[in-house]
Amino acid sequence: MKTDWPELNYTALKATLETLHLWTQILGKLKLETQPWINHSWHVTLIVTPTGLTTGDLPDQNQHFQVDLNLVQHQLSIKTSTGQSRNLALGNMSVAEFYKKVMHALADLGIKVEIYKVPCELENPVPFDEDQIHKTYNPEQAAALHKAMLQAQKVMQQFRAEFRGKCSPVHFFWGSFDLAVSRFSGRTAPKHPGGVPGLPDWIAQEAYSHEVSSCGFWPGSEALPEAAFYSYIYPEPEGYRTAKIKPAAAYFHQTLGEFILPYEAVRSAEDPEATLLEFLHSTYEAAASLAKWDKEALEV
């Protein structure tokens, strides 16, 4: 078994995962307030780095800044173009305390930014500054999650490179807490019905304005209580749900409406990278063929 793909036990990870989800939403909302809108909400995503997750460059009035969530050294750092920095040690602290410390550090650096304090894409969300419920940070679990994202990102970058049409970066969506990459056919899509909890319908409709085949990595949730890779297409063509895909461990999840490959099936494979690529290739092939995409024009 490949040891560079860490074990991810959702039951053990769950509490840390829920806390990290909300911490990353705070970082993401900093991007939302400081970046111009890019189609499909690409401007708000975080990027996986060798040490964790980053906002990348963000502009303020007379300086630029970047916020990094370091899951290797277990600290949050804020760095500015003026050479100043602030660090915050990560540990068991409530979302409310984390929010207060981050906003205080920004203000101390002269950065003036206010965010909407209600989390997105969650049922019954609690405002960040009131959330005393989520307060678990297990360094080992956080490090394992980060290592898994690095491994997934490497394969997804390879998959992205095989497409010449419009394609997203490999990036991290903090609303749904997943690492994703999306390919587009170039054709417009039917209006999305919306209905995502805590997300205005117009955002979902703009995100799905054009035909898209997306794949990615989830560390798990109540809807799917295990780490897994996913793949779906919008709009869904007839016959997609019963398409033959690979590897054998992959299946169509009727509730989620997506193909799923358990992370453990990848981790335990003789060649994890080849196994994951097989899943990404076969699900895209089924989607693009059934939807009659112009594959000759789109693929490298």
C-alpha cells in the first residue's frame, strides 16, 4: 500500500473537519470582499499549497495581504506587502474565538475589511462570532487531510492538462469544502434550479450557466460519511446514471446525483494515481459522449 496517501477516517476526522470548514469560510469571505467577480465564483476559492491553504494575494487600500492556513506547522499567518506579519497558533478554539483573532490581527495590520458573518451552504448556520460549538482542531487529522489534498491535487492537475477547452484551475471551494476541477463544453446550459442551502439562487445559476463536467475530492460529510472522489455533469444527459465506468469500486450515488469513488479504494490500490485517473477519465468520457460534446475540439 502506498504510504504517501494517508488514512482518512471520517469518524475520527469529523470534529476537526467541521471546525476547519468554518475557519476556511472566514478566509474565503475575505476573498469575496476584496476580489472582483470571476465567472463561476472562481475568485473566492482557496488554493492548496505545500503547507496548507492560502487566499493568495488580496488588495487593501494601500497594501496587499495574504492569509495562509498552515496545516503542517499549525498556524494561521497574515503577511503584507509592507513587510508586516501576524501569526496565530492553531489549536482547540471555537469558531467565534478564531474569527475574533483573525479580524483583530487584520485590523492591527491596518487592513479594513468586513465580512458577512453567516456561513454559506450549511443548514441552520450559526454566525461566526457566535459559534462556540465547533472548536476541535486535531493536528494529526488536519495534517492527514492536507496530505490527501496534495495527492489529489497532483492527479487532478494532470487530468486538467489533458483538456484544451475552458477549464477551471484545481481549487478549493470553502462553501462545499471540496477540491474541484471543472471542464466546460462551451455551450450554454438550462437555468439551474438553485436551492442550495445558504446560497442565493443567482450564484448557483451563474456557476452552472454553461455545460460542465466537474470532478473533485471531498473529505466526507453527513450525506456521504467517508472521504471520496466525485464526478458529475450538468445538465445530466439521458443514460448517464447507468453508464459503465471504472474502476470497479466506483458507483453512482442516487441521492447526490454523482459518481463516487471511495478515497480508501484509491489509497489501498496498487497504483493510487492510476486508479484515480481511471475514474476521472471514465466518468468524463461517459459524460462528454452522452452529452455529445465536441471532444475533438476540446481534448488535447
